[in-house]
Amino acid sequence: MDLEEFRGILGEALAEGGSQHLLRLTDEEIAVLDPESLEKCIAPTPRLAELSREEREWVYATALRSLVSREAVEVANIDELDAVLRTAQESGAQGAADRPSGVDLDLRITPEVSLALTLRRTASRALAVEQHTSGGVAHAIVYIHAADLYLVERVTAGGLHMFTLAGSAKDAAHVVQLLVDPFDVADKDGRVHRLTPQQINDENVGSPLSEAINSALVVGQLVLLSDRPGPLLTTYATERALWTVFVEHPDAPTGIEARTVGKSSLSRMIRRLLALPDDQEPQ
């Protein structure tokens, strides 16, 4: 079965059952299951960034045990692996930090795990989302495969990855909207303020937007990643309103718009970012 046929079958299944939570994985578990993705995938691994090379060796071993105990994977050579881990623990040996050292893993993973890992590596377009708060930075990546197939990967500041299959741009946009407007302050559409790159560089964007930037409780950054540079959307959620700054193209001399938005307009802007090149604006 080729990738397009696979996507079609998934799209049909989602059309019947709606969006579906797939699974949760930690940074360490992803590193064990798909070590190459640490370099090739855009999703961050904040927990691993905090660990030394030696510390990673042990958290990978713990992650593998967790995967096996949850029956997310089966290790065909589990006895051989267990012997190596015991020897390393007793001797204090330190091996390569890419995976538990000294043995090649013969992993057999469940369909849910395989599906998540496949879809996060085969999308030609993705929407990268950052949520900045006083508590840190959370992320979401929406992997865009078809008008009826999106993989949403939410990543917490602690390195927990939550995967959801969405069957429409509307469903995928809803997950993103909850991230950039967690306090549900998007109320109504305001007047459009057209800005230039020079105004933004000089921080001369007018008092209303400046006040929103300075008092924002949640700042969202949405960037479309594709072969051609895509639009950028920044959101500022205050106690009472949500402002958006939309940029049609990076470094474009025009096409920068700022305004307050309501829920419907915010959803429509996010769906615009998720649209495939040949799509009309998703409804």
C-alpha cells in the first residue's frame, strides 16, 4: 500500500468517527523508537535538552522499559537487552547516548505508534505553533497530509507529546485555538490596522497594540512550514481581548495586518494557514 492510499483510508475512517486521540509519548520514548527523528523532525524535545549525555543513557533505558510495560512495543530480544542493561548498571559503564548501549534493539511496535511516527515524518507541510506564558513554552505541530487528514502533536514544556488525528481543518484548528486562546478571551473583531515592517522594527505599532503586547498573558506564534515561505500569525491574549498580527509573507513590504478578533475570525485565520495549496478557504 502506497502513502496516498494509506492517507485515503485514514481520511475515510476519520470522516466516520471524527477526531481521535492516538497516544502519548515522552521525549525519551520517541528517542528510543525513532532516534533519527531527533534531527529530522521539527517537533522539539525539551526534556532531552536538559540532560547530559550520560543521563540520556539511563532515561532511554527507563523509557524502553515503560514502552514494554505499556505494550506499546515488543522487544523480540528482550533477554539479551536485559542482560546488557544489568551489566551496565553493575559496572557503571557509559555507552552511546542514542539508545541503550551494547545491543541492537529488535523492536516491534503497535499500529498506533507506527501511525504516529509515520505521519510526523511524511508531511510536506506543517503548521508550527508556540505558546509562550509565564510558565514556559508549549508547542504544537500540525502535520498537513490532506484536507481530511491532519496529525496534531502537542508538546508540553516537560517533553510530553500528545498525538491526535483530525479529520478536518476545522478540528485541527480547534486544537490550535485552545493553545493560543486558553482563557477564551477572543470576543469580537476590531478595526484592521495596517503596518509596515519598519513600524514593527521600530516598535511603533500604535498604543492599542503596544498595550496588548506589554500586557499579554499568552503569546502565540504560528508559522507555516512548506517548500515556499508561508504566512506568519502572532497572537496576544490579554485579560480581555485577543490581538492578532498577520504577515502574508516573511519580509513582505505590505500585507501586515493587526486587529482584535472574535472566535470565528480566529478559527478562520488558523484554517487559512492549514489549507492545502489547491484548497479554497476551509469551512
